[in-house]
Amino acid sequence: MVIKFHGRENELDFIEEAYEKRSIKSIMMVLYGRRRVGKTTLIKKFIDGRKFLYLFVEPKSEKELLTELEDSLTNILGIRPRLDNWDDFLRLVFTDIKDCIIVFDEFQNFLQIDPEFYSKLQKYWDEYHLTSQIFLITIGSYVGIMKKIFTDKKEPLFGRADFLFNLKPFNFFETHSFIDRSVEETCEIYAIFGGVPKYLLYTMLYSGKTMSLIDKLFIDEPAPLMEEGKNILIMEFGSAHKGYFSILEAVAQGKTVQHEIVTHTGLNKDTVGKYLYELVHAYGILKRNYPVTAKKKSPRQSRYMISDNFYRFWFRFIYKNQSILISNPDALKALIARDINTYYGFVFEDIAREFLIELNKEQNRLPFSFLHIDKWWHRDEVIDLIAFDEGNNILFCEVKWKNLSMQESIHVLDKLKIKVKSVNWKNSRRVEHFAIIAKNIKGKSEIQKKGYLAFDLDDFKEICEKICGRNGS
């Protein structure tokens, strides 16, 4: 199987536009994002055919890294330079090398090699960036550290980056195009692996149903992803990882309110508050959500959610059950098989949200063009999705990871019409619309004749094919 570079056209265009600005001054781009998301692959695609200097910053000695740079610079300069220290290298880069792309991959590793490197880079950057034409790309997989290096006012490189670029995993539709499976299988795979290209490549190595992929990749030795979540996040969180892990496991089990997380983890309230803030703002692993119609974001209304499907699955099923995994793998397989559809249903709400956003881009596919869409809740009442515009139009939607008869769909919609009375949004003048989204809905046309919107995976397939056509896939 030959794997070609896939997607990322918008990301490449963004980097190309930044690259063109080097004629005015040197440009520093910071490319960060969770591990396995394809940062290095993207940059190698960009530098292909161009003059570049690439250094993978492994945790090794300064002398070893400088020797590697001497080798690379020989190809650019035609002679082998002598680099005794970082000053020699930086002086050469900023004064002698013209029209070159400089790439530092895993840039945060300089913290282990020589923390003073950042101050030295700052000195040369400040002195020469207006007169040299360097395009400097720093790549980093440890999101919290990379953000700190470039956005903390106490750090030497604060304010030096021209572009901070967070490379995200593929969305659902990009994932479908990448793995080329049925829409239902894509929903399941996306729920487990997210849109992380490295993990999606693993799924392409095996045929069979999704449960078979779970067995091969998470449970049956050598199970390449069994400890993936732990290996990545221990390096991200360092010595405090146990506290962060406890919180993420609590959220994965449905403890989405801070006081529930405190009770579940046994950590004190202040520690939980600090870690939650960092998981949202520094690491981007959690999202803090509010009811979509809320005018004021009250902390009491907020709920936390793991933003990455791979971590969501790993903390819910693998991390929590490590003792079972070791002692009785078959029991863990049975446990996952029992609960996996409930988990799919949870993620399917996010996929349905992506679907409605795509429909919203097309004319006349929805009764109005919405500006806001998300989940809604009040106490124990929950509505899967609500969308509304700046006028009086509001759409209420229930999402079911099930095959539904027409009667079952109407029953769900009837219950939804009762539930929406609790939604406080332009109550006296709003124009209400109702929708249901499921795996398969019988009698969709009859439901639509009754004035409802009804969508299933056949409609998702239609959108997938349109997007693939637009992208030339």
C-alpha cells in the first residue's frame, strides 16, 4: 500500500503565504500540535524542492547536534563550516545564508540540551531579522511547552514569532476521505482514533470491523497503541501527570462538572481548578463548554469535555481498565463491546454538528442559515444540538446512534417538542424548527412531509462525496 500526502491544502497555502513575506523581513513560524498529527510530514511537503536546513532536535549533546548541522551546511555552502557553539551556527545562518528555510523539529528539546539557546536565538533574531531573509520554522509536539516558550512574557522568545500555527487533526469528513471506508465505519473509527493521521494509517493496515481494530491496536500484543496515551501525556505533563490523568479519566467517565471531578479524583478543589485551567488553556486537551443559548458564561453552567477522540477513548476504556487488560484481555474486549455503542453515540453528536455545519454552507438545505450551534443543557435536561441565527429562527435537533423506524423518529421528535419549552431563548417570538439525525431512518420523506428535518448516514455520504469532489480526491 502506497500512502500519498493527503489533504492539508489550506495549511500548505497558509505556510506559502507566510513564506512570501520573507522578502520584507525574516519570518518566524511556530508550528505546534499534538503528536502524530502530521506536523513534520506537512513541513517536509512544503520544503520539498526548496533550499532548506533541517534539524531534528534530539535530546543529545550540543556537540553532536552541531556536527549534524555542519554536515547539512556543507551541502548548502559547498564547504564544511566549523561550528564550536550555537553562536557560530546562528551567526552563520543570519549573515551568510541567503533565501533559506531553517527548520527546527521538536524545538522544545533545547530545554534539555541548552536552555540558553533560546536567549541566543533571541539576540540574533533581534539584530538581524530586518536585514536577513530567513524563513525559520520551529516545530513542537508538546503543546504546553511550545506555548510557554513563545507566549510567556518571561521567556526570551516572547513576541518574536510572526505566526503561531496549531495544526489540528482531520475533521470527520477529511477522515472519511483519508481512510476510504463506509460512512458508518468512518464514524466508529473517528470516534476511537480521532482525525490523527498516524493512527488512521494503522487502521488502513488491517481489514475487518472496528472491534477487530480495537483488539489488534489496543489489546492483543504487541498492541502498538496500548500505552500510546500514557507515553505521550507523561512527557507533556511531566512529574504532575498522575493528577492530570485522574482528571482526564474522570471526565472520560462522564464527570463533567468541577465538583464531580473533585469527588471522583479525591484531589483538593484548588488543585483541580488549576489543572482544569491548564488542560483547557495550555494543553488544549479539554474543552470548557457552556449551553449554546447562554448569554453569560457562568462557571456553574460549564461542563468539561475531552477534545481529542483518541484520548477520550483511551481514558474511558484502556487507562481505566489497565489491570483487566493485563489479567484478562478477553474480559476487557467484552466490556468494550458492551459499552462501545453508548460511546459512539456520544461522539456521533459531534459528527452530527460537523454535518449540520456543512449543510449550512449550502443554499436551501436548511430552513435558515445559522450562526451558532452547540449542545444545550439545564439541570438534568439536555438537547443534543441547538442552532440559531441573529433573527428569530432556532433549530432543535436530537441525535441517535441507532436505526429508527418512522414511528420511533416521530416519538423522539414529540419528546423533543416538550423538552424545548425549557429553553429560554426569545420565547414569545421565536420560529421553531425540529430535526432528527440517526444512523438510519425509515420513512424519512414522510417525516419531512410532517414539517421535520430528518437525516441519516445516507445524507452524510452525500456530503462526503461532495467534499471529496471539491478536493479532487
